[in-house]
Amino acid sequence: MRVTQSEIYRNFVADLEKLNSNLGSISRQFSSGKKVTRLSDSPSASAVLVSLSKQQSDLEYHRLNVDAASLFLTVADSALNEVNNLLTSVHTKGSQAASEILTAEGRAAVGSEIRAMRDQIVSLANSQARGHYIFAGSAVTSAPFVRSGDAVTYHGNEEVSSVVIGDGLEVRQGVPGSNAFDSVFRAIEGLLDGIDSDDLSAIKASLDQFSSAFSDLGQARGQVGANLGLLRNVTVELESQKVGLKEQRGLVEDANMAEVVVRLKEIETALQTTVAAGGSILQQSNLFDILG
Amino acid sequence: MPSLLSGLDMARQALAAQQYALSLTQRNVAHANDPYYTREAAVFTSSISGGVSLGPRVYIEAARDHFLDYGINRELQMLGKAEVTSEALQQIDALFRGSGGMDLQKAISDFFGSFTQLSSTPEDRILRQQVLSKADVLADTFHRLYSGMQRVQMSQNEAVRYTVDEINSLTSQIAVLNREIRAAQGSGSDEEFRLRDTRQQALEQLSGLVDLTYYETDSGSITVMTQQWSLLVLEDRSHDFSTVTSTEGTLELRLNGENVTNAIESGKLAGLIDVRDNKIGAYLQALDDLAATLVSRVNEQHALGSDRDGLAGGDLFVPFVPPDPTSNAGAASSIKVAITDPDRIAAAAAGAAAGNNENAKLIAAIADESLFGASQTANQFLAALVYRIGSDGKAAGDEMLTQKDVLQSLSNLRSSLSGVNLDEEAINIIKYQRAYQASARYVGVLDSLTNEIIQILGA
């Protein structure tokens, strides 16, 4: 086969062009640390990245909901605990008031102590987090418990919102205030009635009502505690999903640096050899040189 | 038996022949690096008159293979298309990559995510404001991506105009060369071969631009047609492409009075039109479909809820009214948030209190609804578009590399036939030089012989 000089030059240039283009794509991988730097590098990996990005974003928003629900439930939990302690004190004071040793004045003094504690309970039942009345059901914009005389009435509703915290997983962000506190306020109101009328048997009868108040409170605390427990598990789960997604993403888009470095060296070597070989080919003499 | 004097005549012809052959060699060496130059070889024959050889005659033979030329022309057309396609798709690719992931994907996820977040505290005005700003970002991202792709589309359109100018100038050049070659045809002169080289060069440049087929007629002219048999050059007349601006603002092609916009299959021109109308056209249509579907579905769900004040929800986005009812064209470029007061976001179920989050959750869930066909969510639709853009770009890039390889091997074949090898020329020079010297010596010998006769006769 006849080989012409211009063919040799052309092939040499084409080889260099190819090597340089490989070098370009490898050094893109090297500097970005990613093997997919263009959609056309791997169309399927690019499409997978779109769906992985969505999963990561979903996870992020679920985590934000977990944080918000945790805040509401933690505030609710501590309010319920506090109310439980206060109710125990009210009950103790009520037992003192039921004693025959106490004078009418002494009983009235106990009554005002109980009222102070009752007011504290009202304020706890109207607890807010992020400007949101947590025991109001969905009527979150106004205080759910309103006292008039010794009667405390509930103005919220039974609708406690639940939020999505995972695929097909929701959590209720609290308990309706009526379930937790209605029996509490009724019991205290009965007790105060007995104290005000200085009626020992009425006081004793009202103290019996406290057991249902304690049980309602306990049930609410149980629900809140269970949901907090769920959130703790979900937090761990979301964290591990996050790590999993990150790993998956890495597999799809991250360059294997060891491989990239080796490839880079290979191409560099090929480039050097080609340039060296090309140099000597280009300088190769033809008959004209020898003929002089 | 020839006489002494006729021997001188033969020697004169031999000298002229070697000289001529030397001049060919010189021309070959001079054109050694011209890729379109066709090597010339001296062919020696004898001229015989009345059974008597009168010495050598030389004519030129150009080492040209028309099938190779034809093959190269075909590959150039495909390369022209692949190159321009790959180039344009790389720009689209860069638009879609964005920094740190794909902007539109993120904008959609953040928009629905802001509703997920709002569901935790639906009455919160800060979270409501966040929904509005994420909706704004979504609209802006659609606009940016859409106008970016449109810019690439328009630059393809502009390129159609100057490619047509280039084509017209090349076809008229070929027509002129046809006339000149016809005049020089058969002379076997160097001029004819150089004209043919120039015409081949013009033809190859033309092949990169438009699909064509051609054949040479007996007159030496070539007739050039598009693959759809529409005339480009016949004898010394060329037929110009012209452009007409369509109602959509794109340039349409006219050739010989016909609309050939979609009839060009390869070459740069076909690539430009394919990218403009089919590739980018389809991507823009996908963006429009995505935007229109999101707008109508989100509005529909939003209207089912109640806002912060308990009023029925209105439109969250300005409803898209397609100018052309058969397509969503214009949806992505016109998407706009309809409300400015965050209280108007309908996060609650109809008639429910401000703390109700049912509708916010339902809107957030649209992200996972099969809005497109049987089982494609918005995100999957976008993933499919990303895949399409990626694989179109990859296919064009791969085709470009393949075509380059094929062309290189064809060019090598051609240059092995038609190219100039300097060693060969060096040997030719020696060959012709020696023959010239030998003929000159022969003249010297004849001279001394005739001289001798003259001496004898003169004495």
C-alpha cells in the first residue's frame, strides 16, 4: 500500500486529537470528582440522579416535619407533666381542706392556693410553640381554654393535625386539649365549689372525681410519649436512609479516583509516546535529504 | 532502419518527454500537502508513423478514484449533521446540568416540599410566605430553562441563514467550474486536472452542508442534486436555496419553488433544522407539558381548600389558557404565581380552621401523583426528559466520532491512491534525469557521427 507523507501527518494529528479529547474528559472527572459531568456522559445515570435528588429532597422535608412535630410533642409532654404535678398538689391541698381540723378561714386560704395552681394549669393548657396553641386542635390561632369564674371551657376542636414524616407514615402532632384537660378542670371546679360552701362531704365527693382526671391526663401523656418515641425511631431511620441515598448517589455519579488517576497516567503516557513518535516521524528524512 | 537524422528527431522527442515528466514531478512535490490535489503521473507511449517509431509521447494521468470521492462525499454529509447536532446539544446539556444538580428538579421538589413543611404549622405566615417564594422560584426556573433552550434554538435558526448562503455560493462556484471543465475537457492538460481538483474541493465542502448526490456527464460537468432529487447544479447553472420566515418565526427552506425544510436528511443544514425543530422543539414541548400539567393540577387542588381566613381557595398559579388548544405551547414561559398574600394559600380542608393542614398535605402529595400517562410523576417525567437530552447528545457525539474515523480511513485510502509520496517523486526525478542525460548523450553521439560524415565529405 502506498503511504503518503500527508497521510502520516493527518493520522498523527487525528491521534493527538483523540488523545487530547480523552485527556479532557478524564481531567474533567479528576477535577470534579464526578464521573457524570454531562448528561451525555451517561443518560441513564443522569435520569437516576433526578429521582435520587427527589428522594433526598423528600427526606429533607420529612426531617423538617419530624423536627416540628418533636417540638410540639415535647412542649405538650412537659406541659402535661407539669399539669400532672400541679394536679397532685391540688389533690393534696384538697385532702387537707377535707380535714375537720381546718377552720373555715383556713379552708378559704387553701381555696385561694388551689385557684392559683388552677390558673397555672390554665396557662399550661394554653401552651404555645411557634405561636401555635398546641392543645387547641386545629383552632390554633386563639387560646383554647377560657376561664369564667371557676368554670374553664374549651374553645378548640378535636381535630389534631397529623403530618407526613415518611413514605405513607404520619404522626399526630399533639392531643386535643378537651381530652386531656376537661376532666381536670371539672374536678378542680367541683373541689372549689365544696371549699367555697365549706361542705366537707362535697369536698370529699369531689376528690373522688380526681381519679378520672388523672387517668385522662395519663392517657394524653401516653399518646404524646408514644408519638415522641415514634419520632425518635423515625429520626434514626431517616438518618440511615439519608446515608443510604448518599451512598447510592455516590455510586452513580462519583468517579473512582484511583481508576481516574490510573487512566490519567495512561493517557499522559500515550500522549507523550505519541508526541515523541510523531516527532521522529515528522523529522524522518525522505530520499530528497539523501540525494542532496 | 531509421536514418541518423531521424534518430536526432527521436532524441529531441525523448528529451522533451523527460522534461515534461520532470515538470509533473515538480508539480507533484509542490502540491504534496494539498489534500485535494490529485497526483499526476506521466504515461509514456510511442508515437508510430508509417510503422516507424518516432520516439516517446507523454500524457498525464490523474490518479483519481471516483468511487472513493463519492464515498467521502457521503460520509462528509453525515459528519456535517452529527457535528452541528452534537455542538448544539452540548449547550442544552450545560443548561440542564446547572450547578449542584438540576435546577428544575430542585425547584419542583422544593415547591411541593414547602407544602409538606407548611402542613406542620399551617397558620404560620412565615411558612406560607415560603410557599409563595418557592412557587416563584419554580416559575423563574421554568422561564430560565425555557428561554435558555430557546436561545440555542434561535442560534440554530440564524445558522440556517448563513449556511444557505454558503451552499448557494458553493453551488454557483461548481456551476462556473463545470463550464470551465467542459471547455478544457479532453485536453488532458494540467489545467483540466486542477479545475477538477478545485471542483472536488467545492463539492466536498458542499457535502458537509447539505445532503447531495451527483454524477458526471460526458461533457465533464457534474450534475448535483439533493437526495430527494431536487436540482442544485445542472451544467453551468446553479439553483439557489432561499429562506422564508414561517409564522412561528423559524426559517423555512425553498428550493426550485418547493418547501424542502423537512426534506434535507444530512449535512449541516439538516442537523440545524433537526436540532431546531425536532430535538429542542421536543424538549420545549416537554417543559410546556410539565408546566401546564402542574399549574392545572395544583390550581385544581388548591381551589378545593380553605385559606387562612376560612375563605375558599382560588388559583395559586395564573391559569394557563393555551392560545392553540391542541398544544401547551407557551405554558412554561408564562407560568406565574397568582397570589401575593400568603394568607390566601388554601392549606386547610374546605371550611376548616386555620390550623387544619389537610389541603396542604394533598397539594404536597401531587408530587407523587401519576400526572403523565399511567405511571409517570412530575419528577419521573423530568427524569425521562433528562434521559432523552442526554442520550440525544451522546448519540450525536458518538456518531460524530464514528464518522470522523470512517472519513479518516477513506481519506487514507484516497491519499494512498491520489496523494503524493516524496520518495516516489525523488526516484522519478532521478529516473527522468538519467533518461534525459542518456538522450542528451545520444544527441552528442549522433552529432559526432554526423560530424564525421561531414568531415569525410568535406575533405
